[in-house]
Amino acid sequence: MTTPDSIAEAAEALRQFELREYESKCFVGLLQLSTGTAKEISQITDVPRTRVYDAVRVLEARELVTIQHSSPKRFRAVPPEEAIRTFRERYERELERLAASLDRVADVEEIPNLPDVWTMTGETRIEDRIRRLIDEAMSEVVLVVGDGVFLSETVVEALTDVRDGVSLLIGGTDESLHHRIRSEVPRAETFVSGLEWLAGGYGGERSIGRLLLIDRSAALVSTVGAAADGEHAMFGAGSENGLVVVTRQLLARDGPLTLTT
């Protein structure tokens, strides 16, 4: 049964997959209408009519909406199962691009597979995972951020509250970020990372936002796109996990850290 709560929940869930508020509301509204004009979509979603057109253009580009070129134009949302398939295919392409970029940059031995690697999208979910990983650290936390925006209040709070006896190593890609880290997390050992490619991406595509290594046995790597399309992350655990091995080798090769596998 469709309720206001379920509608709001669906729209919020879509925002975790790189859709903005109006785009999410319009897609959910069209699922309720089957087909609708901009006026009808506006009435059911409370999205201003002029913004409906902008939102629908984005949804069409994302292959989530089709347009009937009548007068007035009518719009139809693709079925939910097709939308899920579209999101999944796009996310898998991004993960393949990330894996290829890491392989080219790391110059490490090929790892046959990446068992038990989990993925997530959206700053809130990623930072919640980062917070939990840091909370669980028993001996060492190593974090490298590609830009100051990734050293958020949530992350700083988790780093500040790390348990006694845990070694805390934090790196930034330039001196200004280095100074900010020292100011906000004074107990940490800080360094300017040698991973210069973090800030600029590889080949103009996605760039690395955060590299997190916990106790040398759990790792999280996040990426962002140049078009502000949201943050994606991969998370793995286990000393032999492929993502963990790659992260350890990256941190050992590029920078002042002395890490061993």
C-alpha cells in the first residue's frame, strides 16, 4: 500500500544513487501516475512545474524516463526492475574503472580476485562506515584524504575519539591540508602524502577521495567524479583481502609511511 512515508522513503533512497531531490520526487511521482504531464507531476510531487522539465531531462539522460512527444508532452517512468538494473550496471562500470585505475597507479602484483568487497554510495553511508571502522581499530588507523572536504566533522570526531593506544596516522595531499589536520586532530602523526594523483584523478576521470586502512586488515577506498555525481566507496576486510592488500601496498610505496604486508 502506498503511503506518504513509503513515498518519502523511496525518494530518499534514490538520492543515494546520485539523483537530486527534485529528480527523485519526479521519478517516484511518475511511478504513481504511470504517465503524466509536467503539470500533473508538479501537482503530485510539489515540485515547481518549471523544475519538473529540468528533472525529467536528467531522468531521461539516466534512462529512467521516456518522453511522449505529444502536446503537452507526457512522461513515463521505466518499471522499477529496469531502474534497478540501470543503477546496478552504472555502478559496476564505475567499480571496474576504479579497479583499472588502481592497478595502473599502484604497479603491484596482479591479485586474482577481490573476495568480500562491499560497495556503498553517498557521503552519509560512507562516513558512517568510516566512523565504525575507526571505532573498531585496535592498533592502527591510517587515513589519507584527497581534499579538505573529505576531512568532515564526522570523520574528525571519530579520529579524535579513537581509543587509547591506537596509532593514528593522517595524510593530506598538500601543506595547507597538512596544517589543518594537525590543528583538528592534534594527537595524530601527520604527513604530506606522496599520492599526488589523489587530488587530480587519473586521465581526467574519477579521483580518490579517501584511503582508510585499519589495523592493516580492513580498508575503505572512496572516489568522486568531476561532475559532482556523488561519492562511491569500496570496503574490504581480512589481511588477504584484495582491496586491503592493494591499499597497504599503495601506502607503503607512496609516502613516508613504513607499512609492511
